Amino acid sequence: MESHNAPAQPRADARIAFAARFSRYASRLLEAEPRRWLDTGIERAFTTGEMRAALAAEPAGDEAALQRALRVLRQRVMLRLMARDLGGIAPLAEVLATTTALAEVAISQALTRLDEWLAERHGRPVGAASGREQHLYVLGMGKLGGAELNVSSDIDLIFTYPEEGETRGPNAISNHEYFTRLGRRLIAALSELTADGYVFRVDMRLRPYGDSGPLVASFDALENYFITQGREWERYAWIKARALTGDRGAELMELVRPFVYRRHLDYNAIAELRDLHRQIRIEVARRDIADNIKLGPGGIREIEFIAQVFQLIRGGREPALRTQPTLAVLPLLAHNNLLPPAAVQELTEAYGFLRNLEHRLQYLDDQQTHVLPQSEDDRALIAGAMGLDGYGALAAALDAHRARVTGHFEQIFATSSGGAEHALTPLWLENADAGKSVNALAALGFRDPQAIESRLQGMRSGSRYRAMPAASQSRLDRLVPLAIEAAATQKNPDTTLDRMLGLLESIARRGSYLALLVEYPQALSRLAAMMSASPWVAQYLTARPILLDELLDTRTLYAAPHWRDAARQLRVQMDDAAGDTEKQMDVLRHFKHAHTMRLIAQDLSGQLPLETLSDHLSDLAGVVLDEVLRVTWPLRVAHRDTPRFAVIAYGKLGGKELGYASDLDLVFLYDDAAPEAAEHYARFAQRINNWLTSTTSAGVLYETDLRLRPDGAGGLLVSSLTSFCDYQNRHAQLWEHQALTRARFVAGDRDIGARFERFRVEILRQERDPGTLRREVAAMRQKMLDAHPNRTQLFDLKHDRGGIIDVEFAVQYLVLGHAHRHEELTGNIGNLALLRLAARHGLAHESRAQAAHDAYRRFRQLQHSLRLQGERYARIAPDSVANERAAVRELWQEVMGSE
């Protein structure tokens, strides 16, 4: 952060006098009582403990004495702070922290004494419902709540208390009356102007109903206000709210959180803050204070708005963004790829410069001002206090910072259309000349312009559109022309537009998603490309419009996944939702869908080979399974802190060939001698499966198939490792050993996973009679073929002879038949790698193995493409893959010795 360059001042004992050169307020203090300010502590910051000790040294016996003690403390703190700041030894962080600490100590100490004195007369307030003693909770708002208070600031406060009731004393009054009186006395103790000045001016206008509302409110009344009366601009104000007193602050802030932070991504916040900023700009212009470094263009408020708009949009989903200090939020915007690092750096430097300048303006006369002085002498003082060579240098530096802030602010908050109507708007709005619209659509390249024109007018005249709120209608009116324009650039414009309109209809009553697309119209072009490429993707997005947010930033959208970082982020979000099972389930689903959406984007752009995509989807499932295990184990009655339990993946997940819509083939194992283990792990497995397969508002996490466990669907849901090994050795059929070739540990206890892997290798390395093995593998292959008859003239890539399953069965035969001599064949390295390995060991002719390798890869790519096109079956014209089918048959013939 850029810092001011204070003039050199090496002598510590002269720092107070030096401060007086740039502060008439410091001069007045020194002139009034020079002996009092012989402060030997200038070389250290004024700490909270030192402030409390100063007040404790002279206990106040009445309100007058309390007021004097607080004001003298402020003078001492401010004089030392000015000396340290203007002398260049206090960084901005210290200035903000010290001023905030002064406010916190003054409020706490004053409240404690005033409460004691009031209770002596009326008794302690008690909750009618709980019978518990009640206390006043003081909420700091604004810069006090954000722990970034300026040196001559008002403090914005809100008073609340937990329960209604009355005091228990000789002169009993209601809790509401008690806390109202206490609040008034606290305000007077802090803000009344006495011979010693004041401590802080107090502003209570942010309370419910503002100046017309009661001074204090119960927790219930506050919550009811949020639900029934809270306005959008108040959400912005409550971002900074922080409980300064009381022992139930966490409970209070949990009450506030749902009002401030929505569970969904809230892009309405941009328009709301833009409107609030517009009102501020109007007031600035009316009062002719464009030079105001707080409210004027490029000022402190615009930096705060930039930070807070991202907090309002994403704070419900990303707990880290709920932090209050502006300087703590800004780095998070870069870390989360919400703003470029260079932009965050410029905003941070500007914020530091503006806050330092703000303090020097206020040091001058201890006035809450943000306007540059008019007199030449004062301008020279301010420039000198900033360590700059004259007012011209100060003005130049200030203008540069404000210009950069304004540039970033306009990029974020500027309206997408600039107020101009889109050229294609007439195609959407009602017009009498349908023929003209049809001609215009044809000129754009639409194949059936008449059908498109009818689709548009039908949508606009439909009941769904007419029932939309006016603000949502306005947004949709802006979006449809943009959608027409984006769809027209695709190779299948009619289909693309129809899919995009379907999405817009699905979000018509969800204003935040419409707001997202209005604020980020560039996302429409990415949306059009994806919807053009795949009907399956179009359906996926339409069913989950929250994923539109993923389209906004190409840096995130096309970045390679880092699963360790992703797992940490998921854990933070899950911990934030602890105690709310439904919310945790939704967090898991949003996490999975968001990462899937990024992989889809990279897949459609040609960025990901299919094998890499499958690896990523498999890793994603592993991250989700790990987290599900973590949050579902704490059973009501658990016999151990950490479960001795493992999840084994089979099939596509086991072989790391997972697709977008693949089921998870899972087996659950445990290794625990406790008597209650079997029952507890059975319940645990049921919970895991329920968390994976339950349908919530965010959909299903994964479909699962648990039939590969010992004894199949009729067997126990979870097996001990010992019983599993015994079953595999004594009772398992050959196909179950075939399945083991693609099994692997994916989540849970790693020791059990390692022991499973050792046992799996032992099973696969058993020596088998080649003839018997061939017959059994061939019989199982025929059984699968009979179970999936293909009555079309098309070739089924997966099930027909010469297809995917033939390759898989041939590889499984090679593993089971030869692993006793070649241990490398037991590796779960995928069919492609196993084919190459078999050829190296001379188990298959190299050219045949390579041809089958290429065919298998080609089949999987075609299968994947057909799935993206929404096809139920992966079937194509036989002649299009004649060479690949022949290659697979030749491998089968060589390995299995039959067709």
C-alpha cells in the first residue's frame, strides 16, 4: 500500500511539538495544559489495555466524572496518535485500530458503569421467557463495525437486547424502558459537548425505522423488521455490523446474516448499490462538494462500494467475504478471481492514500471533514502533513488515485447498454409489422424466421411474462435482443435461440439471475456457444441457472482444477453451514455442479482430452465423497471419533473413466472390532448414500449403484474387511474378480484402503486355468450381450460385438490370466495403458493391441459426443467405424480364441 512520506523527525521527545505544526487541535491541547501532555509513551502505540488502565486509575463516581474521564482519555489517545501518525511511525493500520479501540473501550466502560447505576434504582432486567438476566447489546455499524474508524468520526450505533420482560427491583420497569434509558445515557456520556469536549458524536439513524423508530429493539423485533420491513440499502449498511458488547454476539450476528447475505448469488445488489451511489452523486452535486474525498468521484465510498457489492453478491456462498474491514476484503477479491490483482493493488493504494489524507484533514481542527481546505496556508499544511512538496504535488497524486478508482468503479457499476436501445429490440417488443421482423430475422441468418418470430411473440404475450414484476420485465426486455444477437453468431442459430429462450423463461421469476445476465452481457456469448454445442449442456444449465455465475470469468472457467484447494474451500463452506443438513447438502451439490460446469466449458472448447476429463470428474467425485464422510460420521451415538471405514469405487469411478452423468459404483468396508461397529457402520453407509442420492432444491449429488458388494443387492450394505476378503476368496464368482480389476480406494480410512489394495492384488494374481477362464469370461460377455439387445441397424458402441465391452473383457482376461506372472497388470491404470502393457509382455500382438487401443479411445470419444447431444443410446452407422470394429474383433480373436 502507498504510504505518506512524513518529513524527517528523528527526535522522539519533539514529536508532539512536531504534530502541533500540522494540527491546530494538538496546539490547543498543548496550550491549555502543557504539563499534562509530557507523555513518555510516544514511541509505542496506545493499547486497549492502557486505555482501560487509565480509566481504572480514576474511577468515576457519577455521570459527570465519567464524562470527564472519557474525554480526557480521548485527548491523551488522540495527541499520541497524531504525534505517531504525523511523525511517520504509525502505519494506517495502527491509526484505524487505535481509534476503533478508543471507541470500543469508551462504549464498554461507560455502559458498564451506567448499567450499574441504573440497576441500583430499578433492579436488573430479566427475560420473561427464559428468566435470564438481560444486557444491552451495542452494535457498531459503519467504520466502527469494520474496525476502521477515522480520527474524527461519528460512530453509528444500534441498541438491542435479547428478550422482553421487566426489571426485578423496587422501581420495576419494562426491559424496553430500562434499555431505552440506558441507551440515552450512553449516548450522552459519549457525545454531549462539555468543557472537555466530546468523546464521539453518536448517530443512531441506522436503527430499524430510522429516527422515527424506537431507540432500542429486542432480538425478535429486530428479526421481524428484517423479514417484513428491511430495505435493500440497509443490507449494505448491515455488512459492517459488529456486536461490541454482550456475550451473545454470535447469536445476534446469526440473526443478522440471512438478511444481509442471500443463500443464492445476489446480482440484484449491483443495481441496488448503483442506485444508492447515484443518489449520493446527486447529493454531492447539489451541495457542490465534488472535492469531497469520501463521497466525491473516486473517493473512499466508491472503494467501499466495490468491496461491498461482491460481499452482497457472494457472501451467502463464500463465508470469507463476510469480513468487515475494507482492507481485508480487497485482497480476497483478487484471491477469488473477482477482480484482477492489478486492480486490487490500485484500489488498496488509493484507499491508503485517501484514508491518510482524510486523517490529516481532520487532525487540523478535530472536525469531521472530507473536503480539501480553501486557504493557501491550510493547503500547504495538509501537503506537508502528507510528506509532499506543496499542494500541487498533493493535488496531482490525489487526482491520479481518484481517476484510477473511478475507472474501476465504472467498469463494475456501469450499465451495459449505456441507456441506448439495442438495435434488435423491435424484434422482441410488440409491433404490428410481423413481416418486417421475419425479414430481419432471416437477414440475421435464422433458418426458419417465421417460427422464431412466433416463438418470440408467444413468449412476450404469455402469462409468465405478464406476471413478472416490472423490474424483471425490464431486464428481460434488455436480454432477449442480446440473446437473438448472440444466437445469430452460431452455426445453428434457431436451435440455439430456442434453448436460450427456454433458459430465460425458466429464470423469469428469479430476478437475481436476470440481473446477472444484464450486468454481464458478455456471458451471453459464452452461453450461446455452449447451448449451441450441446442440448445436454443446455438442459443442465437451464435446470441449474445458478451456474450462470461460472460463465463470468474466463480465468476461473478455463483454469485447470486444483483439487486440494477446492477441497479446502468446500470444507470451509460446509463448516459454515454446520447444523443445517439441507444447506450442507445444497453446498455439496453447488460445489459439484460448479466444477462440472467448468469442466464442460473446457471440454466444449477442445481444451480437455477425454481421458483428462474423466480423471478430473473422478477426482471431483473423490473430493465430494471425502467431505460427505467427514460430515455424516458424527452419529448420535458414535463409538469412536474417527471411523475405521473406507469407500471402494468400482466401474467407471474405479477405472477413472467417469462421465458427466455416470453413476457411482461403491462398496463400503470397515475394520473395527467394537461390538457395535457393524450396526453403526451400516447406519453410516445409509447416511452416506442418502446424502449422495437425495433430491434437494439443488438436485441430486450422484446416483449410486451398491450391487457390487458381497452377495449383491441381497447382501449387507457394509462389510468388514475380513468378511469381504473371505467372500472374495471362497464365494465370489469370476465376474466379481473381473470387477476387481477396476476397483480402488477413493475415500475414508487410508489404512483400510491400502489393505484392500494389497488383497485386491492377491486375488488378481491367483493362477487360473486359461481354458476355464476363457470360457467363463466369454459366457459372461454373452450374458451381457443378451441383456442389451440392439434391434436397430445401428452399431451400439458399448454393447455390440466389436465394441467397448469387448475391449474391457479382453483386458480383464489378460489381467486375470497373466497377473500371476506379471504383477504390473494389477495396476489400476486404465484399459488403454493395460493394452500397451500386455503388448510389451508379449500377451497380445503389438499392432493388434495398438489398433484396439485406438479403437477403444475412438469409441469412448464418440460415446461422449453422443451423450452431449442428448442421445439415450450411443449408436452410430456401422460403416463409420468399420475399421475400429474389425480391430477389436481381431484382438478378441487373438486373446479369447473365438468370435
